[in-house]
Amino acid sequence: MDQHSSSTYQEVTYHHDPLPTTSHIWRTFWILLGLTVVELVLGFVMYAFPIPHWIEMFMKGVIVVLTLAKAFYIVSEFMHLGSEIRNMIMTIVVPLLLFIWFIAAFLWDGNEYRVSRNRYNRVQETSVQHVAPTAPSTQERKTDTSAAGHPLD
């Protein structure tokens, strides 16, 4: 047991130089950072300055395209699909596109619900309009009394 004491072993440390493959990681970092900064700048410009509606819609479209490009790049790099065969890429990308369609369908349906809910007036539908009875004219009273003989009959 004495020969395995901690005083007989010396600590061995190594200084690891960055490997040449870390340049690929840094390149990915800078690309994703650049796309994110451009998206944020466009978003802040849309809300900070008054711009025409068509430019705002164009900027929103650019943000969506940049977001999809960033998602594609993330899937390509971190799921290592960039070096896979075409059938493997399609096996993963096609369900992803169906999921995007699924989200778009829910947004469309939610918007239709919001629009129809704003037009629905529950008070008018459930309330019954009561018309206050008007007093009969003197001519109507004369005809009623002559036919019945007494107005209270």
C-alpha cells in the first residue's frame, strides 16, 4: 500500500494547442453570429423607426429567410448532414418541412379564429328585443268600445 501513496506520483499536465479542426467551429460560430445580428438589427429597425407597411413586410420576409438559412446551417453543421448522402438528408429535411407547414396551418387557423371572434356579438344573438307597447289611439279605442261594448272586456 505504501508504494501507491500520492507522494510518489507527480502531476502530469499538458498544454493543448488548438487543433486545426477548431477553425471549422469558429467559422460556424461567426456565421451564426452574423446571421443573428442581421436579424436583430432588422427587427429593431422595424420597431424603432416609422416605415411604410410594404417595407416592413419585406423586412419580415427577409428575417424569415435568414432564420430558415440559419436553421439549415445548424442542421447541416451540428447534425452533420452536410456530408451525408442525399437520401439521408431528405429523410430528415422532408419531415422538417412538413412541421413548418403544420405551424403555418395553425397560425392561419388561429388568425381566422381571431378574426371571426372579433366579428361575433354574443349580446345581439342571445338578447330578445322587447318592443314597448304603445297606447292605442283614440280612433282605435272608439272601434274597440263599439264592437265589445266596454273597453275593459
